[in-house]
Amino acid sequence: MKSFLFGAAVLAALAAPAQARNFAVPDKNPAVILSVPDKWDVDEIEYGYSAKSPDGGIFFSVEYAGKKNIDRMVAANKKWMKENKIDANVKPQERQMDFGGTKGEVVRFDTTDANGKTLVDFVFLDGGGDQVVMLTLWGSEEERADNKAAVAAIMASVKPIN
């Protein structure tokens, strides 16, 4: 009987979905909700939250600002790029995309950092009212491939609240 219960417990644990932490951004009057895997290192930052993959290869953040404060948020991210030795002197590619039923603008830097070639994506979403939500995803193509399932789960979990 004990081995049956142990086997059932192991099977249940394997069948359970990966654990994730849910976030509402901002905390008060949220513009977006999302989930980040429990194994990712999450920190609160000035305009929202950041997360790093367990292997340190992927950086993700979700930030928000009132439309009148977006310039400060963008300036903070330019400073972040410089601090992380990401070359921002390349012309980014810009495109529109549908993001969970909300139109988004993607600004992609195909550039370099201290480790070589890398990609930095900034995704701007209308947060409703006067809010703008910005998602950042940074990592090389190899790092993105290594963390593909987790990144896809995070991005699929992002739900704008309008």
C-alpha cells in the first residue's frame, strides 16, 4: 500500500504544471497580469518587476508608467542597456504585433553585449487609461533557445487588463 501511495504521489507531482508566481502590474489598478516560473529570480524594480532565468541567460522585465512619464522609463532603460554593456547604437527593428488581443509595438535591438551577439526586445502595450506597459526580453539566440519553454510560458501569460 505504501509503495502505491508513493507511486501515486510521484505521478501527481510529475503531472502537475510547473509552479509560477503571478504578478499584477502595477499592484494598484493593474494594467497587466502575468506569471513567472518559481525557479526564476524575481526582483522589484523602479517601474515594475524583473526576472532572470535560473541559468542567468535570460533577463525579463515588466514595467509600467503613465504616458506622461514614459520618457523617464525609456531613459532608465537606456541607462540599463549602457550598464549592461549592450550596444544601443544600432538601428532597432520596429514592428506591430497582437499581444493577447492588445496591439503592441516591438522594438528589437539585434546587437552585442559583453558576451557577444544578443537580442533585446522592448514590447510596448497600451495599459488602458493613461498607462503604458513595457516588457523587456534580453538574451542571445542560444540563451533564448535554452529557455524557450519558460519564455514562451511567460509571454503567453501576459494579459493586458483594459
